[in-house]
Amino acid sequence: MGVADLGLPVDVPSTALFTDHYELTMVQAALAAGTAERRSVFEVFTRRLPEGRRYGVVAGTGRVLDAVENFRFDADVLNFLRERAAVDEATLEWLASYRFSGDIWGYPEGEVYFPGSPILRVEGSFAECVLLETVILSILNHDSAIAAAASRMASAAGDRPLIEMGARRTHELAAVAASRAAYVGGFTSTSDLAAGFRYNIPTVGTSAHAFTLLFDTEREAFRAQVNTLGGGTTLLVDTYDVTEAVRAAVEVAGPELGAVRIDSGDLLLVAHRVRQQLDELGATNTRITVTSDLDEYAIASLRAAPVDAYGVGTQLVTGSGHPTASMVYKLVARAGSADADAPLVPVAKKSSGGKTSVGGRKWAARRLDDHGVAEAEVIGTGRVPQELQDRLLQVQLVKGGEVVAREPLDVVRDRHAAARAGLPLSATQLSRGEAVIPTEYV
Amino acid sequence: MGVADLGLPVDVPSTALFTDHYELTMVQAALAAGTAERRSVFEVFTRRLPEGRRYGVVAGTGRVLDAVENFRFDADVLNFLRERAAVDEATLEWLASYRFSGDIWGYPEGEVYFPGSPILRVEGSFAECVLLETVILSILNHDSAIAAAASRMASAAGDRPLIEMGARRTHELAAVAASRAAYVGGFTSTSDLAAGFRYNIPTVGTSAHAFTLLFDTEREAFRAQVNTLGGGTTLLVDTYDVTEAVRAAVEVAGPELGAVRIDSGDLLLVAHRVRQQLDELGATNTRITVTSDLDEYAIASLRAAPVDAYGVGTQLVTGSGHPTASMVYKLVARAGSADADAPLVPVAKKSSGGKTSVGGRKWAARRLDDHGVAEAEVIGTGRVPQELQDRLLQVQLVKGGEVVAREPLDVVRDRHAAARAGLPLSATQLSRGEAVIPTEYV
């Protein structure tokens, strides 16, 4: 098997297996019926934001591009499908030469989104587009959920750095994507070496309680750490008694000690006490890092506390209550025949049972008020009004199967900060509410 | 880089990068201080079950064994650590020859657990054991969370098959592990081809709304599907009008139509109507599959409905409200020197701020009542009482660095079914409550 760089810390032969069985049976049936080549438009969007959230964050687009580029059915995969009789020989033959040759447009990664925003649009033949559904949704649903939580935490933290340290609370590879999404949302660094390796995100970390417990006394542990990592290290001070630990820490490392970390207890109270003690000991530049079960609310509640950095784990990698975005991938238009110039017909599910959607290939623009602040997400299927033509949100990501919009992660991160700053101030309220701007269909 | 089979549908060179930065700095400091070789015992346990849950499910153990076996620092990883100055040269040298050489004991995969259960115990030198913390917790926290949700859903579904179809709602590789954990918990099949490829779990699927919308009429779509997939296929009947769709489905496929799928609306009501209509059309053997936003409560509420199979996505892969187990990996005992025969000293965090734990290497046994039903999880650090010696839960998984307890996934799945059946009946109540048996420390 050939290998491909897939946005993972590992070499992955193909993304084609990250696919639901029914995508393949649909291809088989469409091939047999002569409809597989009908020109089609699929769109990714979400019907609603998670309850109470004011905005969503597009994340994972860069990983989607890698996945599309590497979506191939090699011999091992084809043999597996043949053994399972998942599809017939004609379909296996078609899959063997699969390469996405269509176009993809989308919101640039880091941009914010709202209910109905056409975050990604995939155009090509029905068969080549439908196959990409599962892996595109996996990536966008996961990464966007994490980035949205990260963005709220970053708002709450203000200028204070945020460390992503949730690897142990989620799947080992989801953790790497979570670090990436957290960085997009505004985090500063990560504990996860794989995320550092793959995405060049700064990694940090010094010691855990186990290290202190390994030694006969806390002081010996501190001495061992400072001896090898230097006085600029971060000492963990809540294994036994915090006050005694802070005293020992400054005695061992001197007043130039880099930081202390508090990982339990009433962080507001303890941070104030530790700050006062550090100052009394002359360690006025020693920083305080807190790391115990934080979420955006806890971070906000510590705004007035003498805290210098936050480490966030569980709540970050689980999307702070919303571990997945509810994005869907829907056929919104398709040609009535396989002719290349057959006109597109808008289509949509009509059943009365909910889950309806709006047919037709959509554009999207963000309308600003007189002060340059976003006031509506405008979505349409026809002509773009003159006044919105320079506010269009979608950019071309893939052209004729070739990725045309790769970008460094720092560009994405900056874009998100700018997009969030362009929303009404109430966007960053943590309290539950409606989407901060309405979605208008024209 | 060499490649290794890592419980993924992909070849992964090493699991060593799935590690928090601080594990490495702790190794450096312990090496420098001469404490790295102290014999140590780490235990994985959880302080509590997710709120309201009656029991937990151990899942991921097989993946942990793969991860431990493949935990190596190859040249690429070492170069990365050197460039980042993550650790010093002495530590890099030590890492280069790293191979876990200790012992691991644990609850066999599929077993149930309770607060405090010592699910996994890792013994060896401090340095070799501490490094494994992150990847072990990533795997167990993710997989056990999914398996616990799956187990509740399987209880609620009774004999009806459950299809895992959540790949699109979670990270593309977390999805594969989620399929595996769901299978352990009692699911029957998956939509995820990667899970079929890697774990030999049966894969299923036929068509989505997009397929129906591709055709000019629903009837044409049904005909196309039946022509190539046969009359035993499952037709999706809620794209337009369900009643018309069911009529068309039976006309096209005949009364031997395999199944219909309903993916929206009031499933209880619609299932009853569709069953009646199918019976009237003579399609008395045609099954009904439902697949819309199900969780264990929705499944239970459909117990009296004429439903033949459930497809579950979002709520399964997000752990039905609890996307991660809260397992921790704690040093509970270590030698006072690097001598091979130095006695172990129990250790534990003592800070008043919470997160305390019980020191010492623990055994665990499940005490049964006179009817053979579990009545307590008994955990101790000393001698095992005579009457519990044949109820001990931990088994050896790794001996001197060698995996000694690989087993097929079906064995794990059967074990879980038996373990759940051995709990008091109230274990499978869906209502919130306490752990179904108490944890006793002796």
C-alpha cells in the first residue's frame, strides 16, 4: 500500500475505508441504473447550533482536503469488499480507479457559522460525491465541535494562555485532531506530543503527582525537577499541603521559579493564597497555572483571580457538553441526465417527519451593519445582491480534483480570531442564547 | 519507520507519540535523580461512574495491549524531540531503547466495573510505567464510555439487533474504536467499513435520501436499488410520503421485500402504521428498521412497537451524554530505592483539595449472594479472604513485556453479556441511580 500524509501523526494508506457501507451500495445501484454520472451538488450544513450556543466554528477543513486527496481504493480494500460481497464486480472496478475530480467550495477554516450556513459544497458526479459523505462529516463534526468549545474558552480566558491537555480523555487520534481544533479556536499550546509532531503546535508539560510521590519527600522531588529542568520549570504544589509546597518550591528553585501548578481544590481561593505567599517569598514573577476540571465557565469565574495560565482537558476534548456538531451532507441539486450540460434541478427531502432542507446550490454572505459588525448570515440560491458581492463567504478549496487552498494553521487561527471579533459583542456571552445573528434566506 | 498493527485500519509506526509532554520530562528528572528504576505500581480506576449510571464496562483492553507492544521511539520521533528540546540527550538515549518490560494485570475486557475498581495495574520501573499513562487512558476512557452506552442500548433493545452508524458524528478513527466498543457492548453490526476491515464486525447499509433524490421519482429509485441489490434489500421510505413509499416499495420489490427504513418523524406512530400497511400488502415478513436520533430511552420507548432493528449514531459514539469515562492512572506504590528487592511503599496524593486516592497494590473480587448474583465489589490491599479467592477479577495481560492474553472480540462480547447478566436486575434500569452494587474496601 502506498502511504499518504493524512493529517495524522501516522502514515495512512487511504481514507476510503472511513466510509459507511451504504455509500458503496448507492454507487452500485446508481451505476447499474445509469444515474451515477449525473452532475450533483452536495452541501454540508447544520440545522441548528448546539443548544444555547451563539455561533459555530468551522474546523477540520484542512483535514478534509487531505482526506479527499487520499481517498483511493487500493488492492487490500478492494479485496476486503470483494470477500464481504459488499458490492458487485462492476462497482469494484469503478472504485479501483476512483479519484475525486470535482470541485469543492466552502467557508474558509476558522470562519464562524450559523444555522443553515453552507459550510462546504461538493460538486461532481453523484457517485464521486456521495462516497465522500462519511469522512467529510466525521472530520467536520468532530473538529468543529472542539473548536467551538475552544473558542468560548479563549474568549473567557482573554489574554491568558490556554494549554490543551485532554489527550487522555479522548481517543488517541481524536486527541491529535482536538489539539489542532483547539489551536484554531485560540488555545496556545498542547500537552500532546503527537499534535506537536504533526501540526507543529507548541508542546508543554513538566510533572504529575506521580513524580512527587516517587520521592521520599516533596522537597526531594522538587529538587530533582529543578536540577534537570532548571528554575524556570513549573512545580506541582498540591500533592500534600499547598502552603508547605509553595514554601519548599521557592526555597529549592529560588524566587525566579517559573511557575507553580494547582490541580485541585477551590482554585479561586487557592490561587489568591498562593499568589500572596509567592509575593511574600519574593517570587513576584512566578506564575500560577491552574488545571482542574476547567471549562469556559470556570475559566470566566477565575478572571479576577491571580491566574496566569489555564490547562484544560476533559471539557475541551468533549466539546464542553456538545461533543459533535450536527452537520449533515445533503444532495441539494442534480442534473436530470448524465449529459454534462444538463441543467441542475434543486432537490430536498419532503417528508413531514422533520429533517427537511432547502434545495438548490447556495451562496452565503455575511451582512454588516454601519459599524462593520456582522448583522445577518444571508443565504440564497439565485443571483447575489450587489451589496453582498464583496461579503461572500465561500472560497474554492478543490478545483477539478486538485486542492487549491492549503494554508498554514496559524492563518486559520488568526482568521478565527478576526471572525469572532467581527461578531456582535454578545457572541462571547457564555450564557445560553440564540445564534448571535439571524440566518436570512433570499 | 517500521509499521505495526495498532488496532486501527491503518498501519501506525508507533504509539509512543500518543503521550503527554510531561511524561517525558518526568522520565528525564527521574533518570537524573536516580529514581527512574524504582519498582512502581500504577493503577487505572475511576472515582465515580457517570452521573446516574449503574455500572461501567471495561473496553479497549485489547487496543491497550497493541499500544503497549508498539510503544517505541524511532528515529523520526527522537529527532522531533531533539529539535524541540523536549528532553535532554541522556533521556533521548534511554527512550531510543525503550521497551516495556513489566507486567500488566487487569479486568478482562468486557467485564463490568464500579467506582474504585482497579481496572488495570501496570508494574515495572517508574520510568517505563509512567510513559504509558496517556495512551492507556486515551484508549480506556474512550472505548469504555462508548461500550457503557452500547450496553444500556443493548439492554433496552432486548433481542432486536442494533446497528452502529455513528461514524459521521465522531473523529474518523475514533469511529472505528467506537464500532469495536459498541460490538463489545452488544451491538450487532456497523455501517463503518473500516471497523469491518479491522475488526471483522459485520457491515450493513443500503441507501440514503440522496439516492432517492437522485432519481426523477421515488419509484425509479426503488426499482434501481432492487434491481441490483435484490428484493431482500432495505428501502428507505421517508423521503416524500411514507404511505406512498411503502406501497411503491412493495409493488417494486414484491411482498418478499427485506425491510423498510424509517429515519424521521414519530417513530412509534409511524412504525405501527407501516407495519399495518405492510401486513395488508402481504409483506408480513418485511422488517422495519428505525434510525432517527435514537438513544437508550428512545429504544426502550419503542419496545412495544413493531420495530425489528435499530440504527444508532450520534448518541452511541458520544457515549449518550458521557463521552469519556473518568479513569485515572495513579502511582499507588513504589520501592524506596532502585534495588530489585526493595519493598514497595504505598503512596497517594494527600492534598485536601479532593482527588485523593487509596494507596497500595490492590486486588478486586466480586462477591455473590446466595443466588449467584453480584452483591459487592470488594477491593483490598492485603490478603485475599478465603471465600473471595475464586471470585478475583484481575487477570494477567502482559508478563515481562510480553502480551499473554489476546482474545477474539466475540469472546469479549460474550463476556460482557455474561457479566451484565450476573448483576442485580436493577442494573439495566435506565433511570438514574447509584452503582448497582457497592464498592467495599477491606
